[in-house]
Amino acid sequence: MLLLFYMLKKIILIVLISIPISNILAQNKNIILIARTSYHDGHNLPAQSFFLNSSPEINNKREIVFRLITVAGLDRRGIWSGNSEGGKITYRLPEEDYISDPHINAKSEVVFSKYNTHKGYGIYKYTMQKTTPYLHISLNEKLKINNYQTPFIDDNSRISSRAYHMHNRKSVILIDEKEIKTLLFENINGKLPIAYIYNIDTNKKGQIAVKINRGKKIESRGKEEIITLDKNGGIKSVAKSVKLDPSSPYQYFRNSLSINNKSQVAFIARLKNGKDSLLLYEENKGLKEIITVPNKNIKEIEYFKVRLNNRGNIAFRALDKHNKYAIYLYKDQRIHKVLSQGDLLEVDIGTVQINTSSGPPFGGNIGFNDHNDILLNANFSEKYDASNFISKAIILIVQDLVP
């Protein structure tokens, strides 16, 4: 009897190993449907509550937040708050107002910026226990701040953001106990001329990673540099483009990047040979090439933020050799394909296909945490017909449970 049980266990294990990863995930219930909406129904969301290219966020408690661009068919923005077991719309805005993608930290604190076509309001904050947002940081007249773009909140409750000033000039700010520090400012006449500041990312140390365009004018693929800023404004160079450093192998860098609590930075660089390289920077060790494309498996890394967690693992969106959009995970020195266009999933309405009639079936940036969980904004199509749209969905791939 024991021998028979052992043999059956081995057979089951062999069968599981031979199944494609999407089927392993579905059979072991490692893909969780968080929320879904369509024109006529929804799951954890009212019908016609769409989020298009919104970027969902997740922390290590598997608490989840994301932005809605319509609520129940109305031209109103909103925020959904919950976890891997469910949630609801916790904030609805007036029709004329807009919000950034919300960001959540390890302490269940959430921040976002609010604005309309005429003005900004400031940075709003709430917790997952008390989900009514309140104005945390208003616009600052002394610093002439007109708006904040996509604020981040670190695990020590510090907030960092790009700030917009008069004449559309930008700065990088750090807010610690409501004190606003300007760490970097666009100034073509300063000691360190900076023509443009791109998207930022932050870690719990108060460090900020950012791409800047050095020099006295905004120049496409010009004098670009990836830098980190400490909480006092100290600058450390990560990588420079060839126009800034003739010995550099990099033509230019993508606009978005990630930094973790170990001060590692992940970003994408265009090489002199025209290929794109996903790079990982580590203090005192320099740059490490993770993958360069096109290669035999991946044609292109998509123009969305690569996500780096505190384990040094990276999640990213890419186009594979078959021209299918897919989600990849760099883990244990290997690249793993996690989910692909055309994969079938069992959800509340039956079997659906991750697909769309044209373009990528995923929207916005990936949500990623230290469990290697991947949170996705995805498109569901009919099982046998990719052109037949069924629903928009937020799905969670629980990676720590994947064999």
C-alpha cells in the first residue's frame, strides 16, 4: 500500500512538472481573480468600472490598491482597496477631478495625488483600516509647487514625488513629517545643469532613483544619467550615456526604473549595437547584465516599468519570440515566463483567455512584492476567440506557492 502511494505520488509530480506554467497556476489556484468588470457584470466591482492602463500596487501583506477611470459607467475616477481575498471601491471623485495611481507601503498607508484640468490639490493619504482619504500635503506656495506626480510612500512613512512648478519645471521632493525637502531641481544654469527630470522610484531608506537629462537643453537621447539621491540630496551616479561619458556602452536609458531597500537599481539601457539590456546595479559591485534582447526567446522588453523587489528579483513585461506578450520573472539567476498571451484561466465566469483583438492584453505597470507575487491588469477574451472581449480584470499570481 505504501509502495502504491509512493508510485502514485511520483506519477502526479511528473504530470505536474510537464504541464505549462499557466496550467500549473490554474490547477493549484495560484492565480487569484481580485476584481473584474465588463459592460454588463463584475466581480468585486460594479459593471462598467474600468481601469484601462492603471497600474495596480501590492505590499507584502497582499493588500492591493488600484485606480479606476470610470465607476459604474459614470465619468468619475475612484480607488479600489482590498487584499487577495476581496475588496471594494473606497473612494469616488467628483467628475471634474483626476488622481494618480495610488501607492501602498508595508504599514498599509496609501498615497496619491489629486488634480483637475485647472489645478492640483495636493497629496492625499489614507490607511487600509481607515479608507477615507484626507489632504495630507497641500500645494506649497513658498516652493511654488503647482502639482505632484505619482507620489510614493516608503516603509518609514516618508513621501517622495516629482513636483511641478511654474513654467512646467520639475523637482524631486522628499516629505518627512510634512517637511518638504527639495532634493533635485531642473536648472540649466546651476552648478549641475539639469534640463529634465524623469520618473522616480524610492526605497525605505529615503533613497530615490531617477533618470535625468544633463545639460542646458532637453535633448532626446542626449546627456542622460541614472542617479540615486539620499534623503539629504546627496547624488550617486549609477550609469551614464555615451554623450555624457564617451567610454559608456549605453546610447540612452528608458524613463522608468526601480530601486529596492538594498540600494539595488534595475533599469533598461539601449546599447551601441541597438539591443536593449536589462541591468541591475548594486553598490560596490557595479552593473550586472540580466538579459539583452532580442535573443532566441524574447524579442523586446515593453516600455513599462521593470519591478525590482528586496530579494533582488525582477518582474517585467515583454514580447516573446512568437510575438506574444508575456510576463517574465528574473529569479535564481534565471528568466522564467510566468504568464503569456493566449493562456487559459478558470475564473468566476468560466474559462477565459488572456488576450485582446489587438495589442498587448496587459495594461499599466506590474505590481510586485517580496513574495514574488505579481499583480496584473489583464484583459479577458472568449476562450476560442481573442477578438471577443469579455472583461477587464486585476489578477494576482501568488509566486511563493508555484512549484
